[in-house]
Amino acid sequence: MKNKIRTGLFASIGMLFMILDTKTAIAGAQEGITLCLMTVIPSLLPFFMLSILLTGSISGIQSKLLSPISRLCRIPQGSESIFLIGLLGGYPAGAQAVADCFASGQLRKQDARRMLGFCSNAGPSFLFGIVASVFSQRSSPWLLWLIHIFSALAVGMLLPGGSNCGTVLSQQKNVTVPEALTRSVKTMAKVCGWIIVFRVILAFFSRWFLWMFPTPIRVVIFGIAELTVGCTSLSAIQCEGLRFILAAAFLGFGGICITMQTVSVTEKTGCGMYIPGKLLQCLLSVLLAAVVQSLFLQDSFPLHPAFYVLGLAFTALGVYILGKFEKRYSNCVAVDV
């Protein structure tokens, strides 16, 4: 009952704001629709369709070349392909692949919930199509992608639980092309819906109070809320080194909008370790990006040594807390099953 009242209250407030300031709402929605039509759908829809086809065709196929991933990240043998789909398909294709494998009975729920923490990542189409445009050095997007891949693997190693001993991902019959198209279009509709909603929210925030903050703070808020807006806003920051660090952070976390998209495609498994994993990946990405930009970028951003000490301390604390709550996660999964 309380949830219904809370939902109704938020909906009423949102409706009131849209009535009082219709132009801002329409402008935000138009920006979201344009982004979906011009960038998101062309770059993600083919990857969604291919990832569904790949998930059905190569999941469960064991390869000696990919076997180190299952050992390092403690995931079922044969599920290395899901990690690759997450790296190539972009947000939230990896989460979709994990959810599909769980729905088809290929993954146990505890394995699926854990894999959500590091198997959903930004893809090369987004990195080289959107993020690369805000950097002058051609090496910057490549360095960011390497940081993104390494931090995802590190999260897979650091997250508690998991085991590749005695569990082998079962093979499944191939998914047909029409079925893959139908499922990818449904997923794309959910993704675009959330992007439009967050564009409207950010339009209101920008009109009301975000203009009062310094540019770097505004960019950080945009990146936390919605990945594409945050990355395209990086051009407003003059120092390329700071841009590099913030881009790594945005890519690692994914943003609240991506989190809601992940919730939409993982209804049966729940988010599991997704949010803890993304926070940890964001922290690791910032630390790695800080080191890389000081070594390889011409316009580097100077950082005090205490920054690295605090970053490592927070990382260790996060891993320790996750380890303490490992049994709690396992018990919750056992109850759900």
C-alpha cells in the first residue's frame, strides 16, 4: 500500500512539473528521441540481435583460449562467451545475455547474479563512436577500452563467491533469427524508454539548479545520471587528463539510466551483484586512468599521491565488505530459489 502511495505521489509531482513547464519536458523528450534514433538504436540494436544469436550458439562451448577467464573470474566453464558478449555488445547486452542464459536453464541463479557484476560493460561502438570524439589523441579511446576490460576482469576476480569447479554451462539449441530480432527489439524499446525519461529529468534539473554548479560538477552529475550525456559533456572540460579520468569513471559505473535498463532486462534474476560490481569497477577504473593519463597523455591532470592511497584503501574496504556479505547474498539466492 505504501509503495502505491509513493508511486502515485511521484507520478503526480512529475505530471505537475510537466504541465507547468511543458516546453522543457518536450525539449528533453525530443533530445532523448533524437539520441535513440541517431545513435543508440543504430549502434546497439545490431549488437543486441547478434548477442542473442551468439548466446544461443556459443554458450557452453568450451575453448582452451578462453578458459583462463573462467578460472580467474570463477564462473562456470563455457560461460566465457557471456563475458565477451558484454565487452563487445555494450550496455546492457551483457546483462541481457546473462538473463537469457538463466531463463534457458544454462546458469544457476547464484552464478547469474554474480556475473551481472562484471559481464555488462560499455562496447567498442560506444567508445569509438561517441567517447573518442571528445579526445584529441587517437590513443585515448584505446587506452580507455583497455582500462575498461582490465577493470571488469579485476572485478570478476574480486567479487566474492563463484566457482568454476564442477559446473559446466550447458549447451542449448540455436536461437532463430526472427526470435532474436523480436527479443532485441523488445530490449531496445526498454533501453530507449529509460533514455528518454532520464533526458526529460536532466532537462528539468538543468533548468532549475544545475546551472549554478561549476562545469566539472555538472559533467559529473550528468555522467552519474546518464552515460551518453555525461560522455558528450566531457568536451566542456579543458584538461584532457581530467576528461580521461572522468570518462573511465563513467564507463565503469554506467550511470543510473543504465542501471534501470539492467533492471528491465533482468527481471527474473534481479540485479544481484550488478551495483556493487559497477561501483567497484568505477573505482578501479579511476585509479588506473589516473596512472595511465599521467604516463601517456600530453595534457595530464596532476594528482596528489594521497589520492592513490585513498583509492586503494576504499577498494580494499569495498572488497572486504562484499566478502562479509557473501553469505547473505548466498542465503538470499537460496531463499529465492
